[in-house]
Amino acid sequence: MRSPLFVVGTQRSGTTLLCAILNQHRSYYVTNELPYGTYDLLANQSTQALAEHLRLDSRFPGDPSMAAASCASGWEYLETAMSRQAMHFTRDTWGIKDPQLTDHLEMFARRYPDARFIIIIRDPRSVVSSLMKNSWHVANVLHGAQGWCQEVLKQLAFAEAHPTVATVVQYKDLVTEPKGTIAGICRELSIDFVPEMLTRPNTTDIKLNKLNENAFKDIQRNFDDKWKTHFTPRQVQILESVAGPLMQRLGYSLQSEPTPLARITTLWYTLHQRIASELRWQCVRRVVPAWNRMLGLIRPVGRDARHIGTTP
């Protein structure tokens, strides 16, 4: 196995699209997000706890005790499972695509000094618009813009500190000039470009759902400006007042003149975020598990496992 590959970006930034593209290359098996909390357990070096945590994930061995006993560390447990999955799909390099990696990039760089990291960045207006429509934890533009800035700044700082292993890709380039952008990524990874990377049937173990289905459609359809019809001018102004300087640094044009937000505005949006998040969390925590039990559904794995299946 060659050194692994890690794909990172904010949620709704195109990480699944990039993952699907890379999986079309004969060398790469890049899997979807790992269950929430996995990287903290890796940091704590608890093999048994990690194995128990991942016992419902089909990418990992079914018997936590036996699997943990055969591995000297949580890292070895992860590497063994990922290498087995890569070999199953006849690939020689494994990788992980996960927005959660943003807070653990240095840890992975220390563990895998020869690994490659691809960071994809998308216009925060599109990211926040998508998050507000599809995510339980972002209720308004202020909170979404703050989160985008925090995560992108961490990603850019990592890329600047590790220029030989980290590559930054703009989502807008990927969808407007796919062939040239993908060819550039291939050069960075020292692999050959293959035309199949422009078409993305789901060839690995990514679970399709309404949140990621567009990543497996015609690549040109992924680029849109839906935020222009989703947001009011006031919402755009608030978002750009928070994210404007970083947006301009990354080459995004602003639709309004960024101005400092009044304290009352910040307080109101913060309060709204807390109330809305709590209401949504209680719905996910209580209503969804009850509905799943009524339908006889099994507990999900991956990203959904962090919320669904919690006992009321």
C-alpha cells in the first residue's frame, strides 16, 4: 500500500464530489466519513474503545474484541481495515474523505508524513445555503459564516505549514473546468489522469442519500448560484460582513459592502441559533429513533450515527 490520501473541506463544500472523482482512478479507494468521535479515540490510543465504537460500521471487522487483540494500536486497527477495503476494490492506496479531519490534520500529518492532503474550498454563500437547508446544526447565516471562516482558516493554515503534501482546490474550478482541474490534482498526486474521472458512478462503498446524490451526476450540474434565490439581501450582507475578508482573499466577489454588525444583531442571531439547534436536536434525538423503531429500521452508521439512535 502507498501512503494514504485525505480529502477535507467544510460540510457541503464538494468533498463527496472530489471523493467520487478520485475513486474512478484505478489506484484510489477513498471512503466516506468515519463515525463521529473516531478521531478522538485514535488520539487517545484506545484500540478496544475504537473497535467498540466502530462495531456497527461495515468497513470494520464485526468482532471488536478479536480485531482489537490483533492490532497493537488504534492506528493499526484503522490501517488494517482501510487496507482490506482498498484491496477488496483492487486499489493500492486508501484514503478518507471527512470534514471532521479539519480538527485533526496535524495528527494525521505526524502519523503519515508522506500522506497527501487535498483541501477543497467552496463559496461560503453556497455552503451556508446548503447547510441551512440540509443540516440540523446551522440555523442562520451568521452562525454558518462563522463556522465556515473557522474551518477554512484552519485548513489554509495547515496547507501553508505543509506545502509539499497539501493541495488546495477551489470547488468553482472543479465544476467549471473539471478536466483541467482534475488533471492538475493528478499531477499533484503523481498519478496519470484517466477520462473515467470525469464520470462518477458509485464504484466503492459510499452510501447514497439525498445529501450526496448530486456528487454522482453530471459534473456541470453541481455548479449553481441557488444562494441568490435562497438568501435575502440582508442575509447576504450579514454573511459577507463576517466572511468578506476571507472571501476576498480567496478570490470571491462580494455582493454587498461588509460593515460591522450591530451588537444587537449578533446577539439575536446567536440566540436564534441556540434555540433552533436545541429544537432540531430534540427532534432528531426523540422523534427519529421512535420512527425508526416503528419501521423496524436498523441503527445507521457513518455520519448519521452521531445523532440517530440515541435513547430518549
